[in-house]
Amino acid sequence: MTISTLWANILEKLAYDPQSPMIFSSGTFWALFLIFMPIYALLKRSRMKMIVYVVAFSLYFYYKSSGVFFLLIVATSIIDYLLSLVLARREKEWQRKLCVLLSVAVSLSVLGYFKYANLLVESWSYLVGSNFQPLDIILPVGISFYTFQSISYIVDVYRRRIEPTDSWLEYIFFLSFFPALVAGPIVRADHFLPQIKDNRIPERSEVWMGFWLILLGVVKKALLADYIAQYNDIIFTTPETYTGFENLMAMLGYTMQIYCDFSGYSDMAIGIAMIMGYRLPQNFNLPYKSLNVTEFWHRWHISLSSWLRDYLYIPLGGNRRGKVRTYFNNLVTMLIGGLWHGASWKFVAWGGFHGVALIVHKMSLPLLNRIPNTRLVKLVSWLLTVSFAIFTMTIFRVNVLGDLWVMLHNVFTNFHLDYLPVFVDVRLTWCIFMLILIISHAMPDGWWQRLGERFAVMPWVVKLLIFVVVVQLVLQFRSEDVAPFIYFQF
Amino acid sequence: MKGPYSGLWFLLTVGFAIFFVMSAFGGIKIGAVELECSEFYAELTKIGTVEKADVMTATEGVLTADVETADVETEDVEEPRFVVDTMPQRILFIGDSMLEGLSPRLAAYAKHNGHKLYSIIWYGSTTKVWGNSDKLAKYIATYDPTFIFVSLGGNEMFVRDIKTRHLEPLKSILSQLGDIPYQWIAPPNWKPDTGINELLAENIPASRLFVSKDLTLARASDKVHPTRTAAYGWFDLIVAWMAENQDYRIKLETPQVQTAKPDKLEALAPPK
């Protein structure tokens, strides 16, 4: 190996590679974070230098994930910032509304083009019976997240909840803040901008608490979710070739996988931000503990559900215009929330089911409130809510909506519970991982927080040991294949 | 570095150093458990494309083989036109349990060369099973492959009258493959066969059939399947052979990592 080879390889790792966008569980990110951290610590006392540095790193982070599309976020930030300045100086309502309208229209047009153009063309082609040729559009990573952040900023300036930022740099710092850039949580301007002003240096305990969250996120995302996914992928590819029991396990597995995947990544983002001295909103709070679908949405992707409530549901009228309008607003909000997740009608269906479930729950409240809150009632409520979550998550995962029917049909007509002992025998690790996740949900509220606080005060060597064990476990299970098929062991 | 970050920074640095050193040495064992290593070292020290040309393949010495083109009569089979395709491919890999060893190695090649790989393992399957089902056509419709690897024949080494009984199913498979370029990997004999190799050679162009029967491969405990390492070496030989003989050559430069995961892996139960 020569120095030039080493240098060439480092440059290759630092360049944009569409096949491997930068994610928090990658070695490249942590190698860069090692370099980022001491310089950040050095510049932290000078607010403006710190802002410039973090913006530069965030834009590089975005370049590593989406190539030249980092220019898109720069352009969005310039337009938003200028319009927010104009908006703040105008007194006439129609002028202020025009500024908001322009900014939101630009943001949504960009999102619409990159994310939904193909869905529209495909749907149109289907309606008119012409051939569908997909447009060659690459979706920039995280565009849905930062578009919502951009909208929350301009709307909050319009509502006079916040002042426009003092400089464009502060605004792009908020919009491109790398921990939350590609997968949230969706940061709200009124929550985050004051933190930029404060530029608070975190306590040592906060840094370790942030590190704890990162480790928790790594375990969820890179260990549990990625391992569980291997079995789920096998079943979801051709569900018709498996028994109902195996289909049900995959549905259950995917329900846990998506939670670990998403909440794990959120934990890492919140942890990295905490290390840097910023508080991001909680995004998941053990959602499968919920006893009804309304509670589920208070625990699942909280930053999205609260965004939808404040910037869509309430502006639509919320619950202030009578029952029917409330139900309508609920349904519209959830349909749009579904579509936000991806350009496919299955996501709309997913949102639709949740919308209807929320309406049914609201309508039933007078009746439900009369039922005594016994353990049995709680158990039944939990079973119903979890079953609904499993059903809707399956809609999320199936390759085509027809597979949903195939899976349900198999579950109800071809179950074969006799597979259970063999299944446990063959997929012991998968079952153990699932059990860990179920138990983790059963822990009392605040238990994970207390565990993090204990971690923060542990000796340095113990923390190092935990870190090494976690990373090694990820490496170990990354290459271990799930037994490909149950019959193979017969 | 002072302040709240020093402890975490040192921890990450020490952790990073540990994993870097482990990745440089590789293959560390604690008791019976072999520790998996990261690819830090391999990725930083990998040899570039230009330098790679001078490097011998890693398979030398692992296997002893007399790799020739099909050594049986093939006059009746029309040889396709020679093509070189350097574009990224969508590769479909179908076959029997031999894929367990071959697929991870092909996945490493696919990842390194920018191809997509969809592997379908049908345990206990034969040319008859595949030929009498429409699964291949279904997978072709699903994945729209631009190149197909087939590894079949291991479960029909000892079928009597195979040249008569399995001819039609084989023709059905070839018909389902249609115009899509493919590479057939014949079974690695552990005993003399009753005609599967002849059947394949008589119906598949020599430029698309890799004959494995004369390879000497280390076998797993079942004495049938090659060990994982031997299977990786086997696949390297197939790639080397393809570079010389395959009429439709796709980009298959040697990867730096030994194995990878296919983009999709599907396993089917043994046929009843």
C-alpha cells in the first residue's frame, strides 16, 4: 500500500456515492464525527464561527447523501429567508399572506416535483389508458423533512410566534442541521431557533446522555431492525408460498422492524444533537403500548403528528366547526400524512385507515368512557390497537396492495400453529430479538431514561466496553444470515 | 481538548482504533466464536483499478481445477454472438442449495461492479422442477433481469435416463430464459453422474456452460456441498472462465470484500 493509494481511497470515501449515502450507523460518519467534534468544541464559544462550521459540515453531510441536491436546500433557504424578511416588514394582511403563500408554494412545488411527479403521471396514464414511462427523477434525501421545517418557519413568522432569524446563516443552520436533516425528527422553528441564539455549552452528563441515545439507536437500527428485516424480506417477497403462521410472524416482525428502524435513527439524531448542545423533540415513545389509536399517534412519529396537527388539522378548522367537519379534517390530515410518507397509493390507504380509525375512536368516546377501566378492558384495548398497528404496518410494507389480501387470507385460512416449535428452533435469534423488543415495551415509563442516567455516571472504561460490545454485536449479526427457510432444517 | 467533550472524544478514538486494528488483522477468534471485522482497513488499503490488473486472483492455490469449456459434444447447439456489456446489470441468480455458497460471492461481485442481484434458492430443486413450473418466468417478470445465472443439476446427478426424462424440462427452462443472456453453472460432481452434465452440454452453448465436474473442491460435512471458502473460490473460477469464454460478458471485476448480501434473497421450500 502506498500513500497515494491510501489518499485515493480516503478521497473516494469522502466523495458522493449514490450507493452509500451517509447514515449515522456508518463507519464513515463516525470517522468524520471524530474530526468534527474537537473543532466544534473549539469553535463553540464563538457563536458565528460555530454556525458557519456546522452549516458547512451539514451541507457536506447532505452532499454525501444526495450529491448536488445540497444546492436545493441552499436555494430553499435563501427564498424562505428573503420572504420571511419581507413578511415581517409588511403590515397589510394580504401582503403577509402572499409571502406565506409564495414560500409554501415554492417548497411544496419542489417536493411535489421530486416526490410525486411520477405518481401523478402514472395515475394519469392509468386513467387515460396510456403507457406509463416513469420520469428520470432522483428523490433528494430528507426533502420531506426539511420542506415541513421550512413551512413551519414561514408560518410561525406569519403568526408572529417567532421573529425572522437575524441572518441567513442562522436560518440555514436550522434548516440543514445535520442530525435531523435526512430523517427527522421534524424540528420546529419556535423550538430550535432560540437554542441557536443561546448557544449553550452542554453539561458533561448531557454529552454522555446523548451518547447513550446513540448507542440505543445503533442497537435498534443496526442490530435489531436490520436482523429482523432479513426474515421479513423473505416472506414479503412471495407471501403466497408461506403458511399463515409464517406470514403473521413477518407482519409482527415488520411492525417491530419499522419501529426500531425509524425510532433508532431518531434516537441517534437526538443523541448527536444533544452532544452538540441542542435538544430535538422526542419522536417515539413506546408506541405499541398504546391502548387506542389516538394515543398511538401521541407516541408514534410525534414530531410529524404534532406538525400535522398544528399546520394542517388546526388551520383546516380542527374540532371547532362541529363534529362532521372535525371528522373530515381528521381524515384529510391523515390522508396527507400518509402521502407524505411516500409516493404510492398504498401510503394514502395507510393514512386513510388511520384517519377512519381516529374518527371511529372519537365517535365511540362517549360509549367507551362509560366502560370501567379494568385490566381486562385495557388488555382488549391494547390487543385491538396493536392488531390495527400490525395491519396498517403491513400495508406500509407489501410490495403491492394485493399481497395484503394474500397475507391475510393465509393467516385466516392456512395458519398451521404446529409450525411454532420448529419456527422457534430454527429462528431462535429472531425470536429472542422480538422478545427483547416486546419486553422493552413492557418496561415502566421513564425506565429507559433512568438507565441512560445511570450510564452517564458509569466509569469511562465501562462505557468504552459497552460501546465496543455494541459495535461488535452489530458487526457480528450483520454477516449472520437468518436461516433462509424453515423446511431446510428438516 | 477540554470541556465536556474530552471523555467522549477519547472513547470514540480508542474505540475506532480498536476496530481499525481488528479490521487490519481480521479473523480474530475468542473460543469458538470468530469475531467479524469492519471493512475500515480493507477499504482504505484497497488497490485501485489500474494497480489491480497486476494482482493475481485470490483463488489461486485454493482449488485445483482443470477448467475447460464443455468437454462433450456440442455441435448441435448454436453459439451466440459475442457481446461485451459494461453497463450495470440486474442479475437474477436461480438454482438449488449450491447458491448458499455461490450467491454471497456473486453478491460481492455485483456490489463491487454496480449490479443488482436477486437470488432465488429453491432447495432440492432440479431442472425438472424448474422446467415444470412457471416460477422462472414469474421471477423474470418481477425482476426484469438483464443477465441470469443458473446453478442446477446437483440434485439430479444420479437420475436414470436423465437425458430422456429431463430433456423437456431443460428445454422449458431455456425457453423461459428466452433472449436474456445467461450463465449456467453445472454441478460440482462428488461422484460420477448418470448424464446430467451430458444433457446440459448437449443443450446449452459451450460459451454459456461452466462445467464444474472436474473441480476438486473442499466439501462441507455433508460431503456434497463445497465449503463456503471453496464455493467462493469456485465462483472466482467461473468468473475467470466467463472472461475468456462467455459470449455475453458483463463487468465482473474482483471485489475487495469476500462476500456481500444480494439485494433480494428468496428461499423456496423443497418441492413436494
